[in-house]
Amino acid sequence: MLSLPSVLLLSAVLFAIGAYGVIARRNLLVMLMSIELQLNAVNLALAAFSRHFAGGGGAGGLPPGPGVAPGLADSGQMFVLMSMAVAACEVAVGLALLIALFRWKRSVLTDDMAELAG
């Protein structure tokens, strides 16, 4: 089993790769995928903290860790589930905007969106 620091390091690396993709790329599809990578990195960190501080949660059958109320043992996993729902909504809206932009401009580059503001 992986330790908490190694999972958090992996989460930080994934988040940094996603941040680089958002900052360095001009293609909107790649930017959306990079944002999804960042959201998944946060989900990984939330799940790791939940497992570490709640003593494994309900799935492993372990009791909650010290100082954790029994009802809050799986709260990190609930946050992950809510974040995944928000990410699915973000993908649906983002792809709809991307398709609309492509139909109008025949391009998905951010430079072509400058005309939308003015």
C-alpha cells in the first residue's frame, strides 16, 4: 500500500502537469483535458487524506482514526464523489461551448475567442 506522502507527491505532479497544460497550450480541448487532470489530482489527494485520517473508511472495515467521528469517516470520499459530478457538468458545458465555437469559427484556438469579448 502506498504511503500518504507518495500519493500526495503523485497528486502534486499531476496537478502541475495540468497547470502547465492550461498555461502553455492554446487549444481549448487540451485546456479542458488539463483542467480535468487538475480536478482528478485534487480528487486523489482528497481520497488519500480520507483514507489516512479516517483509518481506511468503511470499505476496508477499519474503525475511524483517532479524533474522527464515526459519521465523518467517509466524508473525503463524499467530497470526491461531489467533485466528480461537478467535473462531469463542467465537461458537458465546456464541450458544448467548444462545439459551438468550432461551428462558428472552424477553429478551437483561444486566439479566435478574442472576437467574442468585443
